[in-house]
Amino acid sequence: DSGVTQTPKHLITATGQRVTLRCSPRSGDLSVYWYQQSLDQGLQFLIQYYNGEERAKGNILERFSAQQFPDLHSELNLSSLELGDSALYFCASSVGSAYTFGSGTRLTVV
Amino acid sequence: AQKITQTQPGMFVQEKEAVTLDCTYDTSDPSYGLFWYKQPSSGEMIFLIYQGSYDQQNATEGRYSLNFQKARKSANLVISASQLGDSAMYFCAMRDDLNTGFQKLVFGTGTRLLVSP
């Protein structure tokens, strides 16, 4: 167990729908990062939150949004889903040299 | 911009032999960190080893060692005494350590390692 918890592990949904992925960082870690891993794009940084505030954005689509709550857990919201959004979505948290990933949520859009 | 290059799409090694997975990087930042992760078929990203740009010695973690050659901008992963369970995808990644408030990782495309009996 890495200490970073992601739910759900698997998600199957239809095109046009909206889903929410959840992440709890390791205890004491203030930063949460979201990454997308797809076959054609590889591992891509999406967005970072630090202590509740958005810190940086990467290759995140406008249909996607995220937030970090006071208890530091984070949610990634994906809307108007398309087939191409099917991917493995990772959350990570970091402090010092440690950079730890959750086990990921595998999203399949059908 | 930071960039990680892994030129070996796939590698084969026999059990109990050593294998080296190549990684080169490009950055203009003086302070950075280099990571290796293992991704088995189950999908999780497992941290293996970390090397800071100012670390004087090469990092080691059990059977994993990182051959860090700063002048050549390479950070190769060496796995000694390969085991069947080492079969997985391996990713090299880099982090900008100057801005401690923003430390995204930039990943390479990965190397798939197959260990045969």
C-alpha cells in the first residue's frame, strides 16, 4: 500500500456521461497531482493542487476539472466523456524526494 | 523544457542475469530529481529509486541501482539478478527541484522488460 488511495479502481461508462475520480494523498502530503496514462499519449500531467488551491495545469481538457477539499482529498471530474478519454488516471502526492502514486482508476468509455 | 528519452521499447533478459535500462534526460535546470518506476501488468506505478542532481553517489535500492552520469545526462537503471517478477514496464521520470511548490514529473515512453526462465 503506497498510502495514496484512489477510488474506484475501475469505471465503465458511456459517451457523454460524467464521472468523478477520488484521491486521498498520503498523510501529511499537501500536494496532489493528477496524471493520465493513455496508449497514444503516454503519461501526461493534468493538474496539481496544493493545500486546496490549484497550483499548476498541464494537458487538461476543458471538459475536465478538479478540486482539493479541506481534508486534502481531491476529486477529478470528467464530463462529456468521449471514447478517447479511456485511460488510466493516476493521483500522486509528494513531499521531499518521495513521489508516490496511487493504484490508479481505469476508465473505460463505451 | 524538460525531456526524458527511453530508446529501448523492449528488453529481454534471462533470469538471474543483470540488465540495464537506458534513460537520457534534457534540462537546463541545475537542480532536478530522477526517478524510476515499475508498472506491472496490474497497472500500479511502483517507485523503485531516486537520484538527486547534487547527490555525489549513485543511488542503490536492493537489486536496483542507478548509473548516474551527469555530464552525459544519463540515468540508467541497473537491475541485478533478474527475477521473473521483474517483467514489467519501466519508466524513467524527471522532476524540477528548483520550484518546490510545483514538482510535476515528466515521463519517458517506457521500456518493457521481459525476464525469461
